[in-house]
Amino acid sequence: MVGTVLAGTLGGWWLDKKLGTSPWLVVVGSVLGVGGGLTVFLRAVLRTPSSKPGKPLPPGGSDGNDKRQS
């Protein structure tokens, strides 16, 4: 998450120096970096498996309640 904010800010700073638009592209890059960081964070949180308290998942990661036929 920190990397995306840093990349957006540094990219905006670099473009500001090239184009002479200071500080606008730094602000835009920072906002885009924060948005990207939040997206990465939310994807990671939503990808984690949930389990019932007190009942750990077996090594395969499934709780055995899936409806697929073997």
C-alpha cells in the first residue's frame, strides 16, 4: 500500500518538474496512489479465507461444505 502511494507521488513530482505544473500533478498522483493502495488492501482482505471461530480450516483450505461433486 505504501508503495503505490509513493509511486503515485513520485510520478506526479517527476511530471511536475518536466511540465512545470507544480503542485497539481503531485496532488493527482498522490490521490491516485492512495486509491490504488486501498484497492490492493481491499483485494487482499477480501481474498483471505474466513472460518468459523474455534474450527480451523483443514490443510486444503476448504471446510468440507462445498457443493462440488468429486
